[in-house]
Amino acid sequence: RFCAGCPHNSSTRVPEGSRGISGIGCHTISIFMPDAMQRTSLRLTHMGCEGASWVGEAPFTNRPHMFQNMGDGTYFHSGVLAIRHAIATNTTMTYKLLFNNAVALTGGQPFDGPLTVQQLAAQVYAEGVAKLVVVTANMEQHKGSAWPPNTEVRPREDLDLVQRQLREVPGVSVLIYDQACATETR
């Protein structure tokens, strides 16, 4: 199980009928949970390769879409390259980027380098994502923030609805899930 209050308790869930892929991070734990199929598939990839297995599989399957989990530390380390690859191949998928401001799986240290939710949004927008939505536990925190064009900022309670909408978007979409690591807020 995840820690009490962990954003992955909700961020790793996918809508009924959808599937997802785990990457490196606490969300990897979800593949071993009893309700794994509601969260992610039994597939895992190494850091920096998130989504590449789906890019290769997508042309040969009837499944129209896949969710790919990625943490902010992985994104900053090498994950942006995986997103760039998926965009270049015009693969239909949604990257679920957890912005929790910590590398929690290895002790809760901050990830390398400075990055805010707004900077992350601007970067993936510049890469050419088809749709960008920020889901947050704290709507007040983002009032008045500068966002890339057409970015939606929605409350955490809308997660399932947002995912249902994003799985219908052709090309690469990004859902940034903004919620602090539970162990880092204690």
C-alpha cells in the first residue's frame, strides 16, 4: 500500500476500460496491489523510457490509448525525452506526471534542479502536446498563475472525468497531478 495521504492513492487509478504503464517511482508499487488493473498494467519500464513500449506496441493493437505514469524527478532527469519521442511518433497516449516535489521512493529528497508546476506545463506545451490539464489538490495555490494557452486547471476531484476526456484526445496529452508527497508534509 501507499503511505496514508499519498497522492498515488488516487493518481495511479485509471478509468474503467483504460490501462496504464508504470515507470520508476512510488507508483511502481501499484503493479503489486490487489486492484492493480484499476491502477496500471503489469508492465514496468526503466527511467527515461516511459511510454516507449506503448509507442512500439500502439500500431499493432486495437487498444486506442494508454496512460503512462511518471514522477517529477524522472521527468526532470530524462522523462521529457520520452514525451518528445511519443509526440514525434504521434502516438495516442496520456502522460500522467505526478508533481509531488520529492523523490519519495528513495527517501524524500528533492529532485535535481528547480522546476515548478508552471515551468513543467510550459515545457510540455513547448514540446507540442495536444492537450494539457493540471489537476491539483490546492486550487487556491494556482490562482493568478501564468499557464500556457488552453491549459485547464481542475480540482483533484475531477481526476476521473479529466482522464476520460484525455483518453479521447488524438496524439499525446499530459495530465499534471499536483499534490505534495504525504511523508514530506508531515
